[in-house]
Amino acid sequence: MSELEPERYRFGSHTLEVRERRLLAGGAAVPLKPRVFDTLLYLVERAGHLVPKEELLAKLWPDSVVEESTLAKNVWLIRKALAETGGETLFIETVPRIGYRFVAPVERLDPAAPAEEDTLGPPPPALPDPLWAPYPRGLLPGMAAVAILVLLVTLSTFLPHARPPSRLLAGRPGAPARASVVVLGFANLSRRSDSEWLSTALTEMMSADLAAGERLRLVPGADAQRLARSLPPAPGVLGRDALAAARWQLAADYVIQGSYLSLPGPDGGVLRLDVVLQSTATGETLGTVSGTGAASHLFSLVDDASARLRKRLGVEPPSSQNTTAAAVAALPVHPEAARLYAEGLEKLRQSDALGARPLLEQAVAVEETFPLAHVALSQALLALGYDPLAVAEAKRALALSGSLSRAQQLEITAGLAEARKDWTTASTTDRSLLAFFPDNLEYGLSLARTLTAGGKAADALGVIAELRKLRPPASQDPRLDLAEAAASGALSDWPRQLASARRAAATARARHLDLLRGKALLEEAGAEGSLGQEPAAPGPRLAAPRLFPPLGDATAEARALLGIANARGDRGDYDGALAGYRQALATFEHIGNRKGEAHVWSDIANASWMRGDVDESLRSAERELALSRETGDRRAVVWGLGAIGNVLADQGEIEKALRMQIEALAISREIGDREYTAFCIASLADTRLAAGDLEAAAQGYREALEMSRSLHDPGGVARRQEDLAAVLLAQGRLDEADRLLQEALAAHRKAGEEDAAAQTGLGLASVRNEQGRPAEALALARSSGQAFPAMHQSGNTALALATGALAEVALGQTAAAEADCEKARAVLQGNRQSQPNLFVLLAQGRVETAAGHLAKARELAEAARERAEKARAPAFILEARLVLGEIGLKEHPGDGAGQKRLQELAREAQAKGYLLIARKAERATGFKR
């Protein structure tokens, strides 16, 4: 590059650094493969001008021959990196059949000029709802809706999104940071079950009291309880190992724990409280605090102990009278509501959302105005899969939370946004929390998570890089590696995902953080699978589920089991996958996670369909639909309706199928999910094709194809091309069908989608048979068919054998064709899918006709016609009549009645648009229209 050429280009919110070979978005690097970067740079350098494809290919691949599809894939990857969605041409314009033009205004920056702060672009559209709710955030409340709105508007004045994360973070070496305190809990010395709830209540009250005034940073209660459960019961002084665990697992500077003794008596009895304060850095016991008072004066007892602990820590008491009431705000005023809330909170932190829900519902019923109970109930409902109910409870909490602390106010707002899957608001609120409390790793991790979920994984990596500048041990927390793995996976940077996950797993293992290690192993397995290292992936996948049961995290265990089952299904081991799905299902049923149950039932429906078990597939899809309606998961409802409709259409129940698919389409459009809208349109077209309405099917496929293109979804484009090719084949437009299938096949191969590529190759083999190219058809059928037996796909295996048999007949290999048809019939034993069974019956009928076994051929064709009529499959009915007509002419050459029947068939097929069958019938009789 000459000295006169710019080193950097700016367009929109992006900067392209030529010398560094780096694309920045909002100051964060966006990973690009080398050839993709070269493509973008070449287009940017010629911004505003049309660049022909031939010029790009010659420039980027001067020494090799590359297909245009490779260039198209590079341009698609650039669009994805620039967040160009929704069909808008924001950066790159495609000039059909000619080339590309970079249309965004480009500023060529002076190499000597200082870099300006990059601003973030507009927020991306919301991603599809993830099945797995994020790990529950701390059970802290928020403030009233109006107050939050005013606060966020005020923050936008001081904290614009253009400000890079480094400006929002303090707490690094040399910057002041608050002392971190963890309240591990209190032992019940009385051993009375009716006072067990006080342990959680005292912990919550003391944590809230110490956090008042924001001079101390309190470790979230869920994290504190997780550590406490791993330590031996010790109401007195903790040993050095326990203190070291608190320091390195929770980044805590100080540990508070103790015991209480509840004695019966008048007015609720007497309570003695003993508290111990220790330093995690030195192991020193800094002080003990004791107090005794009436149980009815519990708040005063805790407030007094907290005040004395503050003095030992050298922390001034809160200046505002309102903040000194934090302990009171941590529990309901009504004693029964306080007990129910504490017991429900304890179960929720033990991952027992099913047990927590009724306790929290009762707490809300007793004291409806207590906001924290609504927060906890929202989290329980979210964990159980009842998202709409969770959102409603979070709204109630927000409306009641005006008197709570600033941190609590923002946390409840972020929680509501997450329940709504409003990742933009969630990340904005998390950014505000981090600005107020820059030494709080929890807020930084939450911001990274919500940015990743909201499609801003590159920004998340920037936040993680800044969090690594915090003081140790926060900067060495393995959760940073885990967050980096998740963000890298979202960016398809699988090597980085794998490296980060392995670091997280190694650190978690060294520190005995089994829950974190299990999550890291799942990330590691996912990265290995994406990199094609599937033989190594079962190791971490199999190890992860064994870590979760001792920790009581059944949701994580079920998720790990699903990972194992999905890996088996990807390898075609559907029996093994189904066994794994049922293990996961049992776990979800045990904990009452209805959304998890629905997800597993959808997996069972898919695996059962691939095995040819139509009844089980239908039952499973119906169960998924019922659960999704129950939980209010409308996106999952769309999937269930579509899946059931597809099965019904295959079995000839066209009207039922259409009703379900029309309902699914209406819901997908109402919720604004364009990806699922394309799926629903294509499913409707499938059913209309099955019903014989070729024009309506073609129109639907074309609409779905254009939508997939606008979404920059190459997999969806390829599937819709295959669908449209099926219509073109029936219409006799063989060359057009051939072209579409070749494009789809190339796309699947580029994406490494072996299963989809095999199915597309099989469709292309059918077209080649009809084109009179049997040798090519046989080669395609055999190469495609090799993939299906290992995947236990009986339907596709049989289709491949039958397609090859038709090619063999044309090549004069009749004996081989007969053998392949028999194999296909054997493979289909137990398979009730209509299409493969009908295709095989008719193919075998043609083969037996060619072999001169006319009686057997007629028997097969009659069976096919009967089955096709039952399935209400007009294409197969016409094809069966054609085969029977051809057999009849062989049985009775020159039979006028037989010729007349075939001529009538040709006219009928012509009228219905089945021109391929019409032409075959004409050729059989010599009839000319």
C-alpha cells in the first residue's frame, strides 16, 4: 500500500483498518476470514462503482478456478458481519448476473489523523426466543416504571452508546474499588423446623442492610448459597480453605456467617444472633457480634448487628434515613408472608422452581404489595417455561418497587426486559448498572450475556476485555472465559470459542467449581462439533451431565442430556437419540419445566419422523403443541402447528393440515418472526403440492424463497429451491428444476450440510432419470444413498434405492434393479410415511414390467393406487394409473380401450398441470394433442 492510500475507511458505524486487517463495529472487532476481508476491502475501495463478478474472481483468486457461489457466500458473510438484515441494501447492492456495488458513503481517513470514537449502529432485530432462560439474576427488586424511565433517559445524557466500554469501567489497578462482602448464611442451632426459614430471612436482611448506601459490594445471594452448600457446616470461625474458596470463587474480600437460636416464649419468643466477620485475604477474624432480642423485633436486631459490622469494616453508615430501612425492605412485613417468601427463595436457589412457585404465590397472596416476592415468582415461572406469566409478575414488581435502592431498581428493570426477550433494553440497563457500579463483575457479565443474546456479540467481547482489567481475583474469574466462549460461538469464531471454553473448564476444575465446569464442557462440546471435531465432542458432553446432579441443578443436567442426544441424532443414531431425549424429558417433568418438556417433545417428533414412525411423530408433536399453548410460547406453537400439519398432509388429511398451517402462519406474522413466517409459507405450499394444486404450491415456494433471500439465510434459500424444483419436475420443466437443484446442492456442500446435500442429490437424480441421463442418475442415487443408512433414515434410504433401480432399468440392468427394489421394500418395514412407500411401490412396478413380470407389476401398481387414494395424493394416483396403463398395453398390445384410458389420463394430467405425466402417457400411446 502506498503512503498516499488511506489506512482506514469509515462507513456507517464501521471502520475498516487496512494495515491491521480488521473490521470494527462500535470499537469492537468483528471477525472476518482472510478472503472475506479481501472481498470487503476491494468493494470498499471502489465504493459507488459496479464491480463485475469476473473482476472480483480474478482479483481474489488469481491462481485458481473458483465458482461464483464461493463469491456469493463471501458477500453473504460480509452482509452478516455488517448486520445488514431485513432485505435492505445498506452497504452492498447486488446487480443480478453482473456483480456488486458498495453503496454506503465511505470516508477515507487520513493515516495521520487520530482515530475517532466509533459509535454503535442501530440495534439489530430481536433474535428468536432461546429455549434456555438465562441463569437467574440476583433476586433484587427495582423501582417504579416512571422512575426507571426518567433514570434511563437521564443516563442517556451521560452514557451514550458511543462511549466505549473502557469509559464505563473502573475498579482496575490504581482505581478505587469497594470492599466485597459475602453473607454465607446462618446455622439454626435450635434445630426446630418451624424456624428454619429464618436462616434465609436473616441472610437477605443483613445483605440488604450492608448494601444500603452502596459503600460495600454484596455477593449475590444465589452465588453465596452455592458456595455455602459446598462447605462443611461451621457456625463458628471458617478455616483458611473455606476463606480461600470464598475469595477465588466469589471474589469476596470478607465473609460474614454465623448462627441463631430461636427459643419459644410470649410474643413470638426470643432470638439470639451470633455473627462472625473474617478476611479472606489474611484469614483473620475481624470481630464477632452477638445480640439477643424478641423475635418480633427481628429487623432491629439485624440492623444493630449490621451497624456494628460496618464499624469493624471501617465503613460509614448510610447518610439517608431511607437507606437504613433496607433490612425492612428485604422481607414482607407480615410474618407469614416473610416465612413463605424465605422458603420459596430457598427452593428457587436450590433450582427447585416447581417447589418455589406455590410458596411464592402464597407469599404474594398474603402480602401483595411486597415487590421482591413478585420478582422471585417471575423467576420461578420463567424457569418453568411460563414466559407470559413471568412477564406479568415482573411488571407487578416494577410497579411496586419505587422505594427500593438504585441497584434494585435497575435490576428489576433488566429482569423484566430479559423475560420479554427485549435484549436492547436489557443491555442498556445492564450498561447503566455497570456505569454506577463499575467494580461489580456480576453486572459486567450480565451485560456481556445480554449483548450476546441481542446479536451484539462483538460488543460483548469488548466488555469482557475491559472486565479483565478489574482487580484480582475478579479479573481472573473463569466466568469471563465462559462468557467469551459464548460470544465467540455467536460470531462463529469456533476456535476462540473452543480455547475459551477449555480455559474456563480447566480453571473451574482447579477451583472445584463443578457447575461452572459443566457449563464450560457444554460450550467446549459445541465448539468441537462446529469445528468438525465430533469424535472428541462426546468426551465433554458425556462428562457434563455427571457434574450437575450432586449440585441439584436438574435444568443444567437436562440440558446436558439433550446435548448428548442431539449429537447422537446428528450421527443418525435415532434410537440412541430417542433414549437420551426420554432421559432429558424425565428430568424436565420431575422439575416441572414445561418449556423444556415441549422442546424435548419436538426433538422426539423429529427423530421419530426420521425413523418413519409416523404415529409417534404425530403424538409427540401434539404433546409439544399442547405444552407450548399452556406456557404461552407462541413461537413454539407455530412449530407444533406446522409439524402436525406436515404429518397430516403426508397421511392425506389435507383440510386439517391446512387449518393448522394457516393458524401457524397467522401467529408467525403477528409476532413478527420472518424466519418462521417463511417456514409456514413453505409448509402451506407443501400441503398444496400434496393436494395437487401446483400453481398455489409454486407461488408459496417463491414467496418463501424471496423471504429467505431477504433474511440472508442460505440454508433456507437452498431448501426453498429444492421445494420449487419439485413443482417444476411435476410440470415437466426439467432443465429449470435441474438448475435449482444444482444451486441448492452447491450451497449445502459449502455449508458442510451432508444430510441436506444427500437429499438434494437424490432429487437431482430423479430429474436426471427423467432427462434420459440414467448413468448420471445412478451415480447420484448411489452417492446420496450412502449417507442415509448410517443416519437410520429408512425413507430416504428406500428412495435412493428405488431411484437407482429406475436408472438401472434404463441401463438394461434389470436384475440389479429388481434386487434394489426388494432392498427398498425391506428397508421400509415399519415405515408409514406415504411418499417413500408410494414411490417404491411404483418404481418396483416399473421394474417388474421391464422384467416381464406383468402380474406382479399390476399387483404392485394396484396397491400403490389404493394407497395413494387413501392418502389423497393426486400425483401418485396419476402415476399409478400411468403404470397400470403401460402394463395393460404390454398385456394386450394394440388394445384400443387401454390406449383410450391413457389418452384420457394425458388430458386429465395436462389439465391439472402434471405435464410430465401427460407426456409419458402420450408417449405410451403415440397420442398427440
